[in-house]
Amino acid sequence: MSAAPTSIPSLRPGPERPNSAGHSPERTCVACRRKRVQSEFVRVTRAPEGWQVRGGSRTGRGAYVCADSPECWAEKRLRRAFRSEAGAVSAQLHSLKTPTDQS
Ligand SMILES: [Zn+2]
């Protein structure tokens, strides 16, 4: 009883799932419509008092704006998403990113 060891290549029939390994959620910037990974956005949350940049609650409606693109923080580009509050969101984004010791 000497069976020759048959080397079976590990071929498993299965569903083809390309890119299933590096799963990263993508979001779309409300200003420029670019798709990027979530970590590259600033999240703006709809709070009862208005849109809040980096607000406490992660529930409810949220919008995403590029964290590194000042052109996406312009009021006129935010107006499509935030309407009358676009100016307030723009100001919050700028205060979040602008260094205070600017001379
Ligand atoms: Zn953008």
C-alpha cells in the first residue's frame, strides 16, 4: 500500500471577488464630486441647530468635503449641498484648517 503522494494544487472553485481584501469605504465630496476614501474627508453632520463640522453625533445625515482642498470649502461650491447654511459650513471648515498664527 504505497500510494504516490499526489500534490494537489490548492485550487478552490469559488466566487471571484476582486479587491475584496482592501476594503475601504468611499465617499463623494459634495463640492467637487470626487470619490475618495473616507479618511480624506471632513464629515459634516446635520444637527438640530444646523450643519456641524466635526460635530459630536455620528448618526443622522452626513456630508463629506475634501479635507485638503480649500477650493472645496468655498461657499458657492457648498451651496448645492447646504443651501442657506453654506456660508456657515464654509466658515467652520476654514476655522478648522486655517492656522491661527497667520501674519
Ligand atoms: Zn472636494
